[in-house]
Amino acid sequence: IAYVHTPINFTINVKEAGLGDLVLRSNVRKRARDSRIAPEFKVVNNEDGTFSAEFIPIYHVLHNFDVLFGDSQVPGSPFAIQVIEKPPEISHLLSSDLNLILVNQPVNVYFTLREGESSSFISANATGHSTDDAEVKIQSLQEANEYRAHFIPTNPDDYQLEVMHHGKHIQGSPFPVKVVGMGGFEDTKSLDEVHNPPIVQAKHPVNLLLPIEYSSSTLIDVHIDGPLGVTVAPEVKDDKKSSYAVYFTPTEPGEYLVHAKKGEDTLRGSPYRVMVKESRSDATKCYILAEDKPLFEKPQRFGKPCTFRISTANAGPGTLNITSRGPGKADVKIFDNSDGTYTCELSPSIAGRYLVDILWDDQHIDGSPYELNFKPRKKKVITGLDLDLDNFRVGVPHRFKLHCEEIGVGQLELMCKPSSAAEITVSNLGNQSFQVQILPKEEGRHELSVLYGGNHIFGSPYNVTFHERGDASKCRMISSDVEQIEDGHDHVIFVVSVQGAGKGKLTSHVDNPQSGERQEVTIDPLNDTDYKIHFDLGEGTEYQLVIKYDGEHIEGSPFKLLFADESDGSVCRAEGDGLRISHVGREASFKVFTEGAGQGELNVLISSAGGNVVEAVVTETDTSEYNVTYTPTLPGDHGISIKWGEQHIPNSPFKMKSYVPAIASNLFVVDPPSDAFLEAPINFKVQRKISGEMKEQEVLEIHAKSRKEQLNGTVRKQNDGSYTCTIEPQIPAKYEVSITLNGDDISGSPFKVKVSEPPKPDKVLAYGPGLEDGYIGQEGNFTIETDKAGTGTLSVRVHGPKGDFRINMRRYPENDRNILVRYDPKYEGQYTIDVTWSEVHITGSPFQVNIQKQEEGVNGIEEPSEATEDLT
């Protein structure tokens, strides 16, 4: 690994290599239209048998370095070095575990970019759990090349703060940030009064950002009081620029108070309360199975789901959630294998690089986010193929060069016995370098002498064999294919047979007419008669492939090759209201997106149930984007067929209904509901603003949708001219309900309804000494568990003798579905305790409790009194 614009230095030792020339060159894969030239090596002879070399890469791509000595590759050459963008210097106080911060308190991540690098390569966003995404600004600072990502949360919520450089997460990103509501850290305030209180899990590190600006002369002193004498060793950190943070790991559940001082002065708001609940899940115990991890290390084939498994066996109870971010949408499916593992399938809509967030109970597992790279489909050959040549063939020139400057001045001579067996030409290139051409004329075994300065060179004379020239007309193409290699490039492969062609040499090259460049071709023998010719496909779509056998074209050479992407309608998508509804005489529209679908033609056919064809006008508005408009002439059901090439796109043909235009604003929704329970229909009314009857061609329809369900409602006309509408959801979720008249929303549509599990009073448990007989002065405490009771309102009413007393209800920190109830009876007598869940008595309620004095006395007759407390 090396960085772009940063020198790469190394040393070559040639002490035992003898005499020869050292040659270094870089091979950089770049686009054919890229006119930049790769920089050369700087080489220094150290005069001790070693050379020092320096190379400064300017491309952030894979570099192959050739190191040759005496025209031969040194061991290990070529060397491969992946050159990447140099990461910026980063400074921040965020932890990858959990960051606690008070609402409206700033969070900063500082960058120092290299000279000339643009801040546009930095991006950041903060995604809220229950609120909208928060704004994160990229700001330039006074120092040169200094920037910061600046985030001021204005709403209490749990955020995922992502900070990216060149599209990749910086170390630790995304950062979980828990923004606590006003007063949330004050130990005098009830947690029930705080929006998003500071409740964390035991044994999970916590990072508390302090509300004080950094100063180099400031000393911050911190100590933490834990529950039941638990001691915690905090670590105080600063970013040398703006902030301080306290990092600690609570070990037991309970209340922790963080005391912080600046010198001798207590910081504003100190001590800071953090409530710790029992850790029920541990995302660090989750992992991707070892046999599936290699999937994230190599490109995946686009169009085929990437399937991997995750183990959560030792992570405790929790929920697995997987999301992705990339150039397109990705469909994620999760299957519980019921053995502590899950099988996950991820299918992107278009090819490219995707970041996959894997969370267990809202906590990233180790290594998350993971990266998956989906490569486009390979290209296919529409026409053509090519092959090549061999040494010392009768009638085929054989050429080579000789460099003799190390030997000294002399004359080069070549002689063949008999002389009639070959025609030899020697050309002096200067500097004691020579070009030699040998043209064999007679088949057979011959003696070839090479002399320099009248003396045989080492190995001369040579015994060579001149073979009969091969018959190129007997060579033929066997197969062709295109496969995708790991770096995402397409690799073209041809197989040629020379069976029956005699001995000869196969040679080949490929030309790109568009760029004028000649592509490198590799020839590998498969057996005695078959050869594989292969090369990497560049940016062009047209090529000319030359295949020769002993210098003669084989049949069909040169081949004209045309490459094109396979058309794939399955990656296309269509969007727009015009796919569902339209109105007679009005223009309707929708869009079709074809990115990643390869070469093809968009075909749209719209027809009514009776076969009437509606003209569709297709306009290409952008690369891989089309706008389709049409105007229906008849009401009723229609079909919309959309094909890319000969293949239907997903969900085609679409069902569309055309309506006669109506005035939807004359109708309105009466008191639309916002909350409802399962197992009970949701009913609401629709009325007219202007009295009158609905026309024959007017249709009132109800549709409801959530993330997992879409359903239709029913409409019943009432005697007073209104309409009763009903929907019956099957799963708990947030639904968007639309009421349309001939396809147009009426007033008040759409609206949202939250559907919850119905309250289950029989699942509420109450127990404790406060529900049993007792004595005056003895506090009545009991616990109520509502974990399995669904959504509801808990009400506790205590009836007793005259005299006031206090009742208090409080949630347990480790489980907010468990309630502690306290009441203080001050008079003897009979007490009745009513415990209801959404106004229905739970099992055992009302409870009868007899309170007595510690010593026997005379009971007076008192007037009844009661205390009441409700909690939702």
C-alpha cells in the first residue's frame, strides 16, 4: 500500500548480478482517453553495487513495477503496489461505542487535508432514530487546509453520525450519539420528565462530552460515584481544539454521578447523572461466520444475491437489523435459522460499492459497516475472435537484437551451414548494437555461428532446426468468452486450434480503432494443439483482432469485434402516479430508470381491458432515465407493459385505473384517527362539504400501506349522506391511509395511523408486600410488570379510611416496563387497591389490604379517602 503524490523508495542490490543495464518502469492501468503520462523513476547509482530508486505515483490505482537487469526480470518482478488517496489527519473526541451529549451542545470532527485537496471529498450526516436527519456542516477554519464537520443536535434522539472521506468512513464511523433532553443529566429530575434520558447498558463503554470549551491552561478533574460503592476509573480526553470528554465503562446497573471540576470550580451541571441498566445484549459477541467473510473481500456478481450468515448465539436477546448505503437501493432479507444464526440476503438494484450496516439491538457488530462491491455483468462477444506465430519456420523472418557495448568495439557476423539454408541480414544500430534477421529457406537441422570481433560468442556455434512453415488455413477458432476479473475489468478469452497446421508459431495482437492504441495480448498453450489467447477489455466497444500462424493470417483474421453490455430488464425500475391512476382526457406520466441495464430499447404499451391502445410518448430526459406520458380516452382498468429489450421490467405489466375527473375537494375526512389497536377495525367517516349524491361514475376508495403491508378498505353509504370507511390492519405498524375520489385525494387525505398490539390486562403481574396486610407506618410497596401486556395505560387507585396519604409510581431503570408503586397508609382499616390496564382490572384486582396499628387500640369509624396515580 502507498499513497498518491507520496514518494515510494526502495533499493536494488546488483552486487552478484554481473554486468548489465538496470531498467525500471511503471505500468499503470488507466483509461485509454487519459492523456497523462506516468512519471518516471529517479535512479541513483550508489557506487557500491546498489541503486536507490524513487517513484512518485499520481494515480490512485494499482501500479505494477517492472525491475529488469540485463533484459531479465529480477526475482519478484513485476511488483504490485496499490496506491490510494492519503487519508487526512483527523482529531475528535467521539467513541465508537456510545457518545452522550446534551441537546444543543456542539460535536466537532477536525480534518487536516493535504495541499490542494478539496473539502468536497468530506461528507457527513446524522441520521435520527425517531426524528428527521440533523444537519451537519463542513466548515473551513483559519489554519490552511483545516476543516471540521460541525454538528449541533437540536432534538433529543439517538443519532448515527457518519463522517466520510472520499466516500469511505473515517476510522470509528458511524458514531452512535445519544442526545439527551434539557435537564437530562440532573440527578434531581425524574427520568420520566426527560426527553431521551441518559440510560445506557452496563459493561458498555460510555463517552460523556462535557459542556466546556478547551483551553490549554485548563485542568479538568473528574471522579465518578457508582451504586453500592462501585468505583469506576474515568479517562479525561481533549481534542486540543474545542472540547473535553469523560470516557468510562460502568460495570453494574444503577445510578452513576460524574463529578467534574475545572481547577477548583465545579463545572456547570455537575454532577452529571447517567442511569445504567442491566446489559441484555452484547453486539460485540455477534460475528459473520468465518466461511462467509471472504465474500466481503472480493467483488460480487451483480444480479445475484450476496448471501452470508451472522451468529448471535452469545449476544443475548436482541433484534438484528441490516441496512445498506450505495449508488442504488438494496433489498435485504433476514432469515432466522433458529440455531443462534441468521441467514442474510442482499440484492442491490444497480452495480457499485455498498456499505452494509449490521446492528444487534441498535449496536454495530464488530467490523460494521462492512463493504460489498458488486461488479456489472460481464460483456458478451457479438462478432469475432484472434491468434499468433513461432520461431525458425521456412519463409518466416526471425528477428532479434544484440547489444555488445560491454564486450568492446567489434564487428558482428552470422553464418549458416550450408549458407543456402538461410538468408541472414545484420544492421548496425550504433553503440555496438545490432539488428539481426534470419530468413530460413531449407527445412532441416543446421549449424548457426555468431561471431563478434572474429570470435564466437558464448554458446556459438548453435544447432538449430528450420521447420516447414505452418499452414495457417488449417487453424480454426474453437470458442470465445468474456469473464470478469477481481479488479472489475472484463477479460476476453479465445481458444484456437492449430491441429493439422504443422509446426509453427501463433502470434496475435488487438487494435482499438477508436483510440489508435494496440492492446497487449497473452497466448498460453492449453495442450499440444490448442492455445488460449486473452486480453483485458479497455474502454472501447469496437476492436480488430489479428491472429497469424507462422506470419500468415488464419481464416477470418483480422476479426472485427463488437462488445456490448447484456440487456437486463430486471435492474430497471418505474416510478410515478401514472402507473396506478389516471383521468380521462388528462395527461398522466411516470418515469423509467435503466441504469446498469446494459444496451437495450425501452418499449411501453398501454391498453384498456377492451383492447383499446393508448398512445405512449417516451422521451429520454437523461442518461438511463426516460419520461413516459399518455392521455387515456376511456375510464376503467388498463394494463401498462414496460419492457427493456424483450424483457419485462420488475412488476410489469402494471395495473392502472383511469377515472372520469371528479371534484375530490367536495369530500373531507371527519376526525381521522391517529392511534388504533389490532383485532379491532378502524372506522372513520367521510362527509360532503356540499350536499348532494355521488355520481354514477364517481368511485370512493380507501387504501392503507405500511412498510410491510398494503391493504384496501371498505366504504358504506349511510342514510345521512355520509360514508363510513373501514380498514382492518393485520400487523402492528405505522400506516398511511389514503381516501381518493376517482383517484384524487379528498380533503384530509392522506393521514397516518399508528396501530399497536391491543392491551392485555391478563398479562399484567402485580406482586409485593404492599398487596398484603400490614401495619401503620410500614410503607406499602409492590411491583407491576407490563412486559407482555402490549400498549396501554396503567392506573393505580388506592381507597382507604379518612386521612391523606401519598402514592408514587416509578419505572425501574433496568426495565422501564416494570413499575414500582409506593403508598403510605396512615390510618388503620380496610384498603382497596384497584390496578387497571387501559381501564380493565388486571388479575387479582381489586386487592383488599387490612392495615392495623402496631398495638391494639379502639378503631374509630372514618370517612373513606382515596389516592390515584396513572402511568402510560
